[in-house]
Amino acid sequence: MNGDGVGGGPVAVGPQDAARAPSPREQYDQYDQGGDRDRGSSGRDDAQGHGRAQGRDEDPGRDRNPGRDKDPGRDKDQKNTDAQAGEDRAEWRARQEERFREAMRDPLGDDSVPGEARAAARAQRAAQARFDVRGNSSVFDRSRFAHAHFGDVYVGARDGAAPVFGDVPEDELDRLRQVYRPPAGYPALKEVLRGRRVLVLGGPSGTGRLTTGLCLLDELTAAACEPASATRTQETAATPVQETSATPVQETRGRVTRLAPSDLGLMSGNVDSLVDGVPDGGGFIVQFPELPGDWTAPQEPHLDALAARLAAKRAYAVLVVSPSSPVGHLLTGRYGRPCPPAPAEELLSWQLMRHLSDEPDPDALARSEQILAHPLFLNALGVPPEALRPSETESLADWVARHVRGEMSREDLLEACAEVARQQARAWFTGTAGPVPSAGDRGRTTANDRADDAQDRVREAAFRIALAVLDGEAFSAVADAAELLAQEILTAREPDRTHGRPVFAENLEGLLAACRAELRGGEEESVGGVPVPVRTVAYRGEALAASVLAEVWHRHHAARGPVVRWLRKLAGDARPQVWVRAAVVAGELSTADLGYGFTELIRPLAVAGDTRRRFFAATALGQAAGREPYRSAVRAVVTDWADAPVAALRWTAALTLGFGRIVDDTHSALELLCAVGSRDEGAQSLVASYGVVRLTAGSRAGEAATVLREWSDETSGERLHLALLSAVRLFCARTDEMWQPEGPDEYHPPADGSPSAGPASLVPAAYGGTRVPGRVPAVPRGPGSEHRPDSRTGAGRPGAVPRPPVPRASTVLTDAELARRIHWPLALAVAVVVEGAAEPLADLLWRALDSHLSAEAATEGLRMWLRAAEADAVLPGHAGRTYAFEEESGAPEAGPDAAAATPPGEILRALLWLLPRMVRDRRDAARLRWLLRTMSAAPEEPMTEVFERHVLAAMAAMGSGPRARGKEQR
């Protein structure tokens, strides 16, 4: 034993220590009597583990020399030491007891539910029963997982399994050989696939890209398999067959196969296992999905490796992709080629021949061809036959064949044709923008950096909607509007995120193909009113725009909010081709839900501070009032606004009344306009006169001019001022500034008996249909209406002199003739075209020239007439200024020829026909001569003396005064 009492032999224990330490029997008795197991365990440790060191640990102050004499002071010190030793022993015992109590606790008890450690152990045991782990290798049995990491090794789900291929049946390939019609670029595609072994075929869904890829593989693999099959037959005859346990994959697989979508990851991973599943001389086709998935998009080097392995087996691969898919970038590489459009017209004719091959009627095919060219059929279809897709041509041929056989009525055929555009729009907007990513996905990156896989699809959908609103306008306007709408939609999906705009990442060709649109050349007059060339974009089919708007508005209510906010933003766009088109669409959408459209779109803009937004609201109201019952609702609103205390509402009402669709009675509409213009000392007389002129620019010109002439006869008052203001506007305006086509109405139906509406009128108005704006039947008057005064004739009013009613001109003829005179001065065009308008217009204009209030402005308008007449009379292609009347043989004809196209000099002939009615006395003639002299003496572009003499000579020959007519040629 060493000096510390610790050694290799037994430790001597004194009597006091033996009495203090419980024996093993006593520990058992304590346990058996219900004592604390921990304390018994601790006592056992005291007796066994620490008994050897009792001389040091338990009683360090014990006298080690019992034979020594005892000293009292020493005894006192010994007692103090014994007391301190007792405290140390108690503290040590408490620490040990706590330590063992901790060992009995659940290690997950503080952070989870009680008993979770027990459940974890049970789960671990169950898991170990499914796996057999030996040494450093891992064997997984009866288990499936997507992927796993072992160190720096990534193991995929199907790395150990062969890829899944599906054989394309031979009967399907035979059918494709019969129905497929190769497009113009088909031979080039075949050469690329033959030379490079891999072809990335791009195009939107439904364009026939998958069928084209299968036909390419069918041709090339058939040519490759024939000589290989002959060689294999000879080798088989010379070599005995050997049995093998391997699975004969290549012997049972067809020559054209499809790769399963679950194996897309092999394109960028294990290319060897992918090619091993392709038979010698065969080929496979794979179609990549539109959205990202649990696979890595292959890159160009992956295709190089794939092509090398396929070349060793004389095999081929066709990858069908969409330009907007995650692998769309491959289309710009050396393996990528766009799928050329199918020859739709040829395919449609062949499909008709196939469907009518067993028809006994020999004229059945000829009648089907006539149906395809009929205007009603083309209008109902709304898509040019050459722009149809292969699946659409097959359906269309089936419908026409059934109609020829008498199995489908004419109405059913037209309705089925209208479904083509609707089905396309429905396919475009099904699943376009999914829900916002879950909280777990959102936490992977910051709020501004996390990726949103649906952004590309949202921008594509926004472009389709913007194109539906601005169809045929400048591409820059459509692109800007589309991005503005995309921001609204993305903000609605994720309000807490700032969405940027991709730069240098647009695939214009792919976007146009996916939207069935095309770039065109056009003109716009947004700068200075001068037409300049511009690149425009439009759908390949008029029905697609209306179908897109109807699909979004009717079937996707959650999209209404972003679309409404977007349209309100477009109302402030400075480009007229943007905000006017948006206003027309807002009016049409409002008719689908007038309460919603009026509250969200029209009413907020009608009280806006700037005039452009109020003009937007008026245009939308005028468009919505095109048919009943919306017309009655709009009439009530506008009538109320015309007398509203808010000046902005009166302004909007005055402009809306000028569209001519609100109030059927012209005199009543003019009275409302006069009421607006006379409020607040004529503060809104200018917009009221604008509405009057727009009301005059059409089939109502005779009625409106007659009322205005009566007002101009008054000596004073607001009616006189409004009539003179309107006359000045008629002098200065051009036809294209005021006139809008009215369309056929109930007064004058089309002469050929065809439907009054345009191409999309065959589509039901309740869903997906558009219409040509036109007049609708007037609302029947209530009881007692027979006693009301006739505002058109003045009959029934006390003291009023009845005037004969002015017949309303045909809107069909008026639209056609005014369209030919779109660049004319408005008053001249209306006087020539509208029957009964020349006399009251001439009187009204003469009043404006004669009044001291409007003479100066009206004279300037007459100067504009003379300038326009001179410019129109100049013959193109002649040296200097050679006028049309100089080339005519004999005297010039004064009356305009309304039946022929507008030749050079027709504005001059119309002017010389109307001007004598506006010259009543010598003062008027002197004013005209003075005006001609000042124009001839103008320092810039003076009028020639030849033109001046011709005008004066024609005026002298025709006479003057209200009865002067010259040679009438209406």
C-alpha cells in the first residue's frame, strides 16, 4: 500500500468505516423494501468502488498512528476536520445520485413529445429489418427512393435499372405514312437527322412536331434496318444459337420507340444505359415537358455524347421540345431545328377525300370544297384555312363531310367551326400560372432571389392577352403592354416580391409560334398625323383575339383584377392606338358583367382629372351601348350624367352622346348636348360641340344638320353658340378624325340577306363572340307615347312649325362611301354621301362664315378645303403641278361621282358642287376672291394661278345662292 492508501492489494478498513458502509445484504433489503434503486446503486458503489480509498476520500483526517498520545487541541481539530469531511461526502453523494437520475430521462424529452426516443428506436428497428448492411457496402432491399448522396457520389433513382422504352406499333406508323403530308422543310430535317444522329425538333404543342419526328424516324430506321436484317439472317444461319440468361431486349424491341418521361434524367446522366436500350439501326423519340421537373436539362455536350453512341449503333434520336420549355435553348444549337408548319390546305383537302371516299354522290367532294370557300364558313371559323393545325384540319374535314352527308345541320357546322378558336384559347390558359410556391420552397432563397418557374408561362399568357387587345398594332406597343400585364399578374401571385423584367432573354420566333401570331408591315400615325412604316404583330385568325378575351374574362375570375388594373393603366398611355383599343375592349368586356365593368372600369375613369382617361370611359360606354339591354342601361347613366353636378361626369356624358348609339332620337341627343354646353357659362361647350360633330359624321348627318340650321337662325343664346361652334368644327375636321363605322342596322338590312354582323357574329354573343358595332332596335315607348311631341318633326310642340322628317341614311351605304373618302374634309364627304345633308349643311356653314363670332375661324376652315382640293387635283407622275382638270377633255364635271373610286380631283369637284350654295351675295363672292388671292400670294406653297382661275370660272358658271346646284351628279 502506498502513502495515499491506494495500492494493488486490499485496503484496510477500520471499524468506524465498516459501520458506516452498508453491506450488500442491506442494499438488497433496501431495494426489496421499495427503496430508491438509484440510491441502492450508489451505496453499492460506495462499498465496492470507493472502499479502497476510504482513508483518502471518506476520512482524510483520520489518525494514522493510533498508538500516539492524544492531545485535547488535536482532538478539537480532528472534530472540525471530520465535520468538513462529512459535508464533502454528502455533496459528492448528491452529485452521483443526480447523475444517475439523468441517465433515466428521455434524451428528446426537452425538445419533443415524451416517448419520442422510444418511437425513434422502434422506427430504427423496423428500418433495419428492411436493409441488410454488411461491412462498408450498402445493400437496399425492398425499398424505393428518388435520389441519395453517399459522400461525394450522387445516386439517382433509376441508375441501376434499364430505361423504359415504349414501342411505336407498326400499324400506327402505317397510318402516319398514309395521312402525313410533309411540310416544305421536311427534306432538310431528314438530312440533319441522318448526318448528326440527333435532332432537336422545336415548336408549340399541336403543330405536328411529334408526328414529324415519328415519320422521320420511320423513314430512316426502315432504310437502316433492311440491310442489317439481311446480314443478321445470314449470320444466324451460319452460327448455332446459344442459350443465354440475359434478357433479349434488342431482339424484342421495335425499331421506333418512345422514351418514358421518368427517364429524362438519363439524357444528361447515364447516356450509355440509354443507348444500350436502343436496337441497332433503330431510333427513339422523347418529348420534353413544358415545365421544369425532377430532371436536369441536357446541354450541347450531352447531345454530342449521345450522337457518338448512336452513331456506333447506326441509331437515331429525335428530341421534341417547346421554345419556352427548360430545354428550349437547344433549338439555338447545331442540333436544333424549328418544325415547319404543316401544309394545312393540302392536308384538309386530303382529309376530305379520305372521309368522302365511300360517298356514292360524285359531287360530294365538289360541294365540300364550296363549303370551305363560303364566306359564312370562313367567318364562323375565324382562322384562315392555311393557318390551321393538323388536328384542327382533321376535325374540320370530319364536320364538313358529315354536313355533306346530311348528318350535321348548317347551324351545327358553323357552331363547331367557332369552337376551334375557343378550344385553342382554353388550351392556352389551362394551368398557365400555378399557385404560389409553398413556404418551404420560398425559404430556400431570399424574397427577391427565389426562382419562380411559372414566370415564363405568365409572360407568355400576358402576351396573348395584350395581343388580343392590341391585335394588329405595333409590336413595341404589344410587348410593353404585355410586360405591364405580366407584372400585375405576378404581383397578384406574390405580392411581397419585386418582379424584374428579363433582358436579352426573349425568343421572339418561339413566342410568335406559341401564340399563333405573325409579324407584319404596317403604318401608324402616332407622330404628327403622318403615316410612317412600323412593324406590327397580329394573330393568324380574327377569332383568336375574341376567344382569348372571352376565355380569360369568363373562365378565370381571379384574372379579372389584374386585367382591370392593367386596362386602367393603359388608359393613361399617350399612344392612341393603345388606349383607344383598350377602351373598346373594356366596353366589350363590360357587357359580359355590366355591373362589374361599370364599377371597376368605367366609373373611376369617368371622373378622372385628365381628359384622356375620361375619353377612355366615354369610348367604353359607347361600345357597351351597341346592343340591348345594355344600351338602355347606358342611356340611363348618360342621361343622368348630363345633368350631374360633377363637371367631369357631364364632360364624359357629352362625349358619349356623340357616338350616336345612346339616344336613338337625334334631336333629343342634341338637346342633351346643348344642356351640357350651356352649363357654367359655356365651360364645356367645346366638348359639347365635339359630340355634335361626331353625331353628324354618319348616317344622322341630315337630321343633325337640319336641327343645327334651325339653331343657327336664332339671334342669340346657347343654341346659336353651339351651332356655330359645331359649324367651325365641321369646316376644320377631316373624315378620319370623327367618323366611326356604324354597321348595318334595322332600318337598312344588307341587300344580300347575309347576317348583319361580321366574321364572329356566328359565335354566340354570350360567350366568345364579337360583333360589328351597329344600331339596335329602339326601345318601345311606354303608355301614352302617342301623345308625346315628335322631336324629329316638331309636331306636337306648342307654337312649333312642323317640319318634314329627314330620312335617316342607310348605314351600310354611308359606311362604304365615307370609308372611300377617309382623307376628305368631313363636311364635304358628308354632304356628298348622306342624302338630305347637303342643303342644311350648306346653310349652316354659310351662317358660320357670315357671323362675326365665327367668321375668322370658318374662313380658315374654307382655306383648308381649298388646300385639300388643290393637293388632291394634282396628277402624280407629272412634271410640276399638273391638275386633273387640265387633262380632261371638255368642261370639268362639277358633281362628284359617288359610284366610282375617288380619282384625282374629286375633292375639287365636290367643293365646286357645294361652294355655290354658300355664296349668297356679292360680299360672299368678294370673300372668296380675297381668300384665293391671299393663298396665291402666300410665301410658302402659294396656290397656282391656273387653279385660282379654274375655281373662279367654275363658280361663275354655276351661279350662286341657295338654289345654285351646278351639274348635279348624285
